[in-house]
Amino acid sequence: MGLLSDAEAVTTLKEVEAIGRTVDAARVNTATDVDRRARVLGREGLAWKMGCRGPWDVLTRVTRVSAREVKRRIKLGDAVLPRRAGLAVLPPLFPVVGAALTTGDIGVEAAELITTGLGSVSHRAVPAEVEVAERALVATAAGWITPETEILAGAGVPAAADLIRGMVLQWQAILDPDGTLPQEDLFEAKSNIGFGQLKNGLYPVKGGVTPEALRDDEHPLRRVPQLPRPARVPHRRGASPDEFRAADPRRRDRGNRHRPGTRRDRGGACGSDARIPARAGRNVRTSSGRCSSMPPGTRTRPAWAGRRRR
């Protein structure tokens, strides 16, 4: 290709693209035909004979393309090819587009723009006007000179797909001047929550909350159960012992551990004698298993002194 001149390179590109448009049209026709054959249920269906789960499984295995590309071809084929309704054969929805696509005059992209754009307003427009719009768009895309395009400035010059997209929007406004119903509620920002793909053993949570919902305490997203927060423990210097123990559950039972006059139930009851001073009196566990208050200076043998450590 590098040895060709500029004019020869452009001519070659034009011829190859024309061949490609013809091949693309054949791909659409064959994919649609196989899809209809594979939709037959039972042992007579093509999917059963090939051991596939359905029409899309047959097409993706044979063509080795993605399911998205298969869907694209089938959608276009259903719009430009004849349809079957039982034993009867119905004409295509857009016959002019189908004829131009089969001959390679227009490409798949232009055919998709025309069929999708006109198909969205065909049920609200006059059928005769839809046919006029179809002929005008196909003639513009293919470079034909027809009664619909002969008055245009660029008649006879094929238009690119981007220009066809803008012309389709203009024809939609002509065929359906009232337009579609208001859809502001569909595009309005709404609070949502969802889950992503499994990654590292977790499903990530994705979503968004509108400012109005964030300020509304009764919104369902605000009712998500939350873990209880731990109690705030005041500083020891700025709080009394009772406030400090009340705020910290772990210290509630520690304040009376070594205070005389209280009971401890760890294997036996402990008591104190009121005659013994509070500072001198201590609860000592004796070998008998009970606790008694001894005067200061009295030595007793603790219960754990002679035990063997296990």
C-alpha cells in the first residue's frame, strides 16, 4: 500500500469499504436467519441439534463475536428483512433501508441510525410520512438523487453517518412535533444503592444520596442500622469517682472491691467487723474458705499459700 499514489490509495480505500459494506449486510442477513431457525423449540430446532442453550449461544459460538454484536445484528435484521407470522410472510418494516443495505450502498451504522430513529416515532406518525422520511434519509446516505433530495444542496454526494444522525433528529421533530411525554422525573437525581462485582471476597457497595434525603431523618437510607457507639468516658481529673465508674461499664464493679464493709462473692462470703477501723480492717481469706476481719498485726495463712500450682 505504501507504493500507491494518493489517488490510488483513496480509490483502494473506497473499493475495500464498498466490499466491507456488502459483507456486513451478509452478516446481518445470515445472523438473522440462523437466529430464527434456532428459535424453533424441541428436537427440530437448530439449537437442540447443535447442543446449544439457545439462539444466542449458537451465534456466539459460530461467529466468535460478543453477545452485544449478535444482538446488534439481529435487531437490525428484524427491521430490514421480511418477517414470519405463522405461515404468512410479512414485509419488512423498512424495505428501502434493507434494499440499500443489501446492495452495499449504505453501511450498517447508517442503517441502524435510520431504523432506530424512525422506529421510535413510527407509532405516533402517519405511515406515509414515515416512508417519505425513510426514502430521503437513505438517498442522502447513499448519494442517490430522488424527488426528496434533488432540491438539496449536496444532492448526489453520500453523507457520513454523523450527518445522518443529525438529519434523523430533524425528521423526528417533523413527524412527531408534539414530542414524547415529559421525562424530567426519569432523569431527576434519586437516591440509590447497589452492589458491584465480587472482588477480593467482597461485594463493594455503590450508591448516592441526594441532599434532600440526607437532611430527611425519615428517609429509608437514614434508617440503616448502626453499631452502638461506646459511652464517652470523662476524664478522671474532671469527674468524680461515681461519674467515672458510671460512664465506664468496666469500672462499675471495681470501686467496692477493697472497700471495707462490702461483700465479695468469690467462693465465700466476706464481712467486716464494725469494731475494726476501716483502714486497719481487711478481708482475709483463711484456710477454712471463709473471710473474716482480723485486727491489725494478726497473721493468717491464706488459702492459696499451700496449694500446688496447676
